[in-house]
Amino acid sequence: MKIVFLASECVPYAKTGGLADVVGALPQALQRLGHEVIVVMPRYADMNTARYSLRPFLAPMGVWMGNTEEWCAVHTADNDGVPVYFIQFDKYFGRPGLYHDADFNDYLDNPRRFGFLTRAGLQLCKDIGFKPDIVHAHDWHTALAAAYLKIWHWNDPLLGRAASVLTIHNIAYQGVYSGEHYDYLGLQWPNFTPDKFEDHGRINFLKGGIVYADVVNTVSPTYANETRTPAGGYGLAPYLNNKGDRYVGILNGVDYTRWDPATDPLIPARYSPADLSGKALCKRELQRRFLLDVNPDVPVIGVVSRLVSQKGLDLLAQTIERIVDTMLVQFVILGSGEKTLEAFYGELPARYPGRIGSYIGYNEELAHWIEAGSDFFIMPSIYEPCGLNQMYSLKYGTLPIVRATGGLDDSVQQYDEGSGAGTGFKFYEPSAHAIYYTVGWAVSTYYDRKPHLRQMIQAAMAQDFSWERSARAYERLYMQALAVR
């Protein structure tokens, strides 16, 4: 098949979350299965042109919006064999940040920016003669692709036979904006209705995309079930339920070329299931780097996360001091986010010297060190569409402590205290109380059930969440889309 990915982010060029990881890795996995894939994304102002070998490809390119024609340029680069095309349009993308300014205020013209990106991606296919079987849109930013195919291109000789797939990475972000942008987007006013784009007088990009897409998926089976409910669907559950079997969950994969302790160049020592001595060295160096008491017999719990309430970091904040006061355990924390949480976690090392270390910000090397050197990795998310760090942790023999939601529930097997089976520790109630007692369960296993701990580490490291497995599931999804388009 010929497949075009339309997205606002792609590793390594621009990233704020898991969306970028998927758009960076899934096309490569599909290409290894024999498909022809291209990716279209913005050329943001702060991209390093020289580092990523971006080169001019096409200029000018006219893009007809609903009430005007815009002119842009296109650059290209090779992402491990996958052509990536960057839409250069300084009016929309020649500014700092992807979605908001330095004060985290959304750009007011976001609906125009990403509506234009979507139209430009389809126009590029026409201009270069790329006839896609599948147009794969991601999140609200490019969800309009499904509608454009049906409204504008249904009789187009190049795009008219393309089927649309929409992947929802986080349903809480829907792209809801003022109706004043509707003319520019060219979606036709008869479609501005509550069953399509209209949402209390505003435009809802994601809702319209769901309605028009041939198939819709999200990034884990459990999250697909959760979003079908009023509580998890953020107002869109009826539209997802209307899709029937054309809405499914496919668990994201892991790029094991970057996340494998046997080959990881960023960690102090490499190791494998057959020889875990390197993990002990990683733990010692992690304790040193975060100024913890260097003791191989004290369990270390790692955190690499955005410090936001969705990730449950406010709940952990309510109980972490009680944990450290009542259990012989250490914490290492890496992340940034809400200022109150940054301040709280940033001050903990001074209050608990040798017991808690933190780094406010993001550091790729430190993220790898924490995965390799920790004994446990905690993710107490309120909701988690997929999550990747728990899958990284499994590969590194670092047992996850997670709330059983979304992809966390799908990828972690609950510990059975009778047999020692399982790959981690799960709790269900989103509360500080549940976090405290589940950490206590993990810590008691560390001290009192060493054979079970070793059994779980071996089982965890044997898990396979490679992108090849996920790519085959997407193959089946694409075939379904072509059958129903």
C-alpha cells in the first residue's frame, strides 16, 4: 500500500509527547513490511536544518483554503528510509513553539495553522503524484483530512480512492475553536451541525474527523474501551460508539534500537537477562549521580514524567513523604510541568538528602539512566492512552508500579504473590492511599520475596512490544478502511 502520514510532530524533528514517537517509528515499521510511506509535517522555526539535513524540495506550492489561496514551500529529509516532507509557511510555523507561546498560551490561529497543514499535505500528494491508498491522520491537528477527502476530493483522480484512518493519541485534546475560522477551513456551512463539526457554537476538529473517518483507532485496547464511556470520552463517546467495529485500540510499539539495555549507549553499563551485573552498576551510578546513599540493597523507584495531574503526580506528591518516612526506599525524579509540582519535587532532595533525588527539566541521558538503574518505575496516571515508559521499564528489568488504566493496564501483568508470575504491580483507585499501599507491596516483594522478584524481572525483559507487531495490526486496520471507504 501507499500511505501518507499527516501529523504535527515526528521524532526526531519535533516532539512534545508520544504522538511524535508513533509518527517517527510506525512508518519505518510499515516500510519494513513492504509498504511505501511518506510523512508530512510542519517545518517549525526552531528546527535544526543542518542537523537533520533538510533540503529544499518544492516551491512555490499553492494551497487552496476555503476562501483564499496560500503559497508555501516544501523541504524534505530522510528518516531512516522514510521520506519526510516539511511544510514551510512562516506565517503559521515561523514562530517559537509548536502549539503555544512561551507562556503556554495557545496560538489563537491554531485552527488555521493545522487546517492549512492538512490541506497542504493532501496538495503535496497531488503535486508529486503520490496516490495514497491510505491517508493516516493523527489527533485533532490533522483530523480534518478525513473530511477533506469526502467533501473536496471524493471525485479526484489521485485522492478519490484513498481511505482515511484517524488515530487518537489523547481524546482530551480535541481542537475546539471559534466558528470564525470555518470559512477559511472550507468545510462548507451545511456541515456545521452538532452531528459533525459544531460544538456549542464552536468548531470541534476531532469530532468532525471521527464522523468522517473510514476507521478510527486509539493507542491501546483498554483506552478504546474507556473512551467509549461518558467519563473517558470527554463528550465524544457517542460518536466513537457510532463507529461500531470501526473504532479499535492498537497498542503502541517500542523502538528497541533506542531502548534496549543490551545495546544502549547512554547508560553506564550494558546488560541482558542472562547477565544482570550491568544493571547493578547502573543502579550504583544512578545513586551517585542523584546524590543518593549508595546502597545496592535499598530499592530505587524511578519517575520520568510530565509533572501534571493527568499523570497522577499530584497524588504521588500527597504520599511520597509518607512512603520515604515509613519504608526503606529511594526515589529519583525527572520531569517538568506544572509550576507547583516542579517546586514540590525540586525541593524534596533538600528535605530528604540521600533518599530522594530530582532533576526538573528533561534530559535524554538521565531518562535512560533512570530506566536502567531503578528497581521500580512508578506511573500513577489518572488516564494514560498508551504510555511508553512502562514498556521501556519492562525491557530494562525495572518493574512498573502503575494504575490500571489505558495502555498501562494492557502492557503490565499483575503480580501473583502465590506463584510469582507477573511483570509489575497494578492498582485501580486513583488515590494517594492506593499509591502508598501498592508501593508498599512492591517494596515488601523486594525485601521478602527475592525469588519472585528475579522471576518477574526475567518475565518483564522477555516481553515484546516491538513496532513490527503493532505495524501488522495497522495493516489489518488499513485493509478494513479500504473495505468500508
